[in-house]
Amino acid sequence: MTTVPAAEAPPILHAEALRDAIAARRDDLIALTQDLLRIPTLNPPGDCYLEICEYLAKRLKASGFEVQLVRAHGAKGDTDRYPRWNVVARKEGPRGGDCVHFNSHTDVVEVGRGWTKDPFGGELEDGRIYGRGACDMKGGLAASIIAVEAFIAAVPDWGGAIEISGTVDEESGGYAGVAYLAEKGFYQNVQHVIIPEPLNPDRICLGHRGVWWAEIETFGEIAHGSMPFLGDCAVRHMGAVINEMEETLFPALFAKTTDMPVVPEGARHSTMNINSLHGGLPEPGKDETGFPSACVPDSARMIIDRRYLIEEDPEEVKAEIRAVLERVKSKRETFTYALREMWGVPPTMTDKAAPVVQSVHRAIEATYGRAPDYVVSPGTYDQKHIARIGKLHNCIAYGPGILDLAHKPDEWVGVEDMLRSAEVMALALAELLAGPAA
Ligand SMILES: [Zn+2]
């Protein structure tokens, strides 16, 4: 990859006017972030999705956008009680050109314990705005809206189109959100995508590792617990599976490393988590006080969460697990198993030479006086749907907020970080849409 050094590159057009326009919107940015935080869009179950769409629709219509509310009818999670509403706003420039799309998820995760602030109060204290979703990612959504509004006001003769979408369910897979929009063709006329997830405002996130979930079941034969030799214990078979994983699989995964700049660094190896393990009797209900009965378990189930690297072939990832199970089978006479695939997403990583990466790179350099760090996320986010269904590979995550604060108690976003990242987004728009007419 070659990057034009800042010294040789021409300055970004309208940079001063854009900086002034962002600075003038400071109070507006704070109020907008607070308003968004005060709409408790909890997922699960999917609360207030229509309310936040209507709020955004009103705001963006006032800024000259054409707005569509899109319900993900028939998608996972969509019910009449909890309808999955998304909002897509589009504004055409005075002349033709590319379309830049900002996508933010509007859902937030559960509050959890340990808060000292009102999780839906939007309290501003010492330059920080507190609330569930402040950093992940209503701060990013607010910053992108301010960036776009400032750009439209400061650069009258821009070319192309700008879209802003607010989508649901990112925290639970994004199937009724970005995936639904991608399936309905919403990304067909889009050239550049920025997802303002909290990645720290001087870093560009190029993509994510792959994921594959599967359930392994081992089988046995039920018998009285006092005479286990008359049955066949599925849990012991599963124990043998875990043993084989410890001895051969985990060391092999750790030995695989990637050139992807994944953060944190521990995720630059292949990893696998055992998400759950269950064998024998079901867990007793809260009101049950009796002893469990004595039975040899005839089934044990394990859910594995395998995260893999761009250098790995998804078929090999699956074959590796089958090989573990076959090795156990060769050592245990009565061992039988089932392997069920649950879901998977391939790794994705946008090329550093892609136009959206280069524009944001230059904008970060102009704002922070240094080149950005490139990162890749250990887990997936909505970029997966844009790459996989939308077939668009000119997409990054870039936004304010500190990644480590996501999903934590007393989550906050810094006003300065939002302002500076809004500046970066506005300058990137100038790079992409304010150039001379073609
Ligand atoms: Zn997020």
C-alpha cells in the first residue's frame, strides 16, 4: 500500500470552513447526544425502535433529507409487540457523484449493575456525556449527523449523495437492521460506508475476524447412576473431547497468527471459546428443593465459538473440529457424536488503498497531526452484512468513544472526542464529495 505523505498531498478543501461549522455546533451536538440517550432502545427486547426512528426522521427532514422508515417485516426478532424499525435518510448534492453512507445502530445493550449515573439521563459532567449507548454508539451517530449537517452548510457546491441510516439489532446480529437493508438493495447505490462505532477517534477499523459457531453433542446410554457400567456416560465422552481439545486443538490455534492488525493483540491468534456445556439432567428450577435423580447421562452438548483469521479457510476451520472428534472416536469404542453448524461469518478486511480508507486517513492526519492506527475488530459488527450481502468492500468503522467503555457501567462519550471525530468525518466528506466536478 502506498500513502501520499501529508506534506506532499494538497490540503483538504474547505477545511477551515468545516472546522468552524463543527465548532459552532457544539451545543447542538451535546443536546442531540442527550436526546438520543434518553430514548431507551434496549435490545433485547427491542424497545423504542420506532420512537428513535421518528426522532431521527424529524431531525434529518429539517436538514433537507428524504427519509424512509423501513420495518424489517419477517426478519428475526420482528413482532407486532417489538417491531424492528430502521431509518434511512438521503440527500442529493447539487451535482452528481458518489454516495457516502453513514450507518449507526440505534440499539443498546442491557444496563447491568454498577451504575452511579442515570443510564438514560444523558447527564453531562466534566466534558463527558453518560448513558447506556453513549459510546456504543449514540455518540457516533450524533457526531456523524453533526458532521454531515456542517458539511452541507459549509460546502454549497458538493457532488454526490449522503445517506444516514439508523438500524436495529446490531447487538444481536443485525439481521433485522443492516442485513435487512442490504437484502432489500439499500447498498446498491452506495460507494462508501462509514460505521461510527467507538474505535477511538484516531484509529480506522478495517474489518473483523471470522466467526463460526457450532454445537457438538456426544451420546451415551441412560442407566441407573449406581450401576454406570450398565450405561454409557455422554459426559465422560465430552470430557474426552475437551481433553483432546486441550492437548491438540488449543495449542494449534494459538500457533496460528495473522497479519490483520487485530486489537487487542491476544486476538491476533485463532481463538475458540466454549460458550456453554451441558450434560445430564436439566438445571433444577428455582423452586425445586429435591435431590436430582441418579441417571447416567445419554447426551452432552457443547457450543463452540470459533474466531478465525483471514489467512484461514472456513472449510479448514470446520475440518479441524471434525478431526478432533474423529481422533476421540478412534480412541473410544462407543463414542458417537453429532456436529451441528449454527452460524458463521467470514472475516472481512477493507483494503488500505480503498477510497474511504484513504479519505479518512487524510482527515485524521489533518485533525490529529499524525497518521491513524489501523485496527481490526476481534468480533464482528455490521460491516459483515455490508460486505457479504451488500457486496461493498469500501467500508470502515470509524468513530468517537473509547472501545473499552462499551457495554460497561457508567458508559460515557467525551464531547471533545465527538467534536474531533465529527471534524474528521466532515473532512473525509470533503475529500470524497467536494472535489472538482468530473
Ligand atoms: Zn456498537
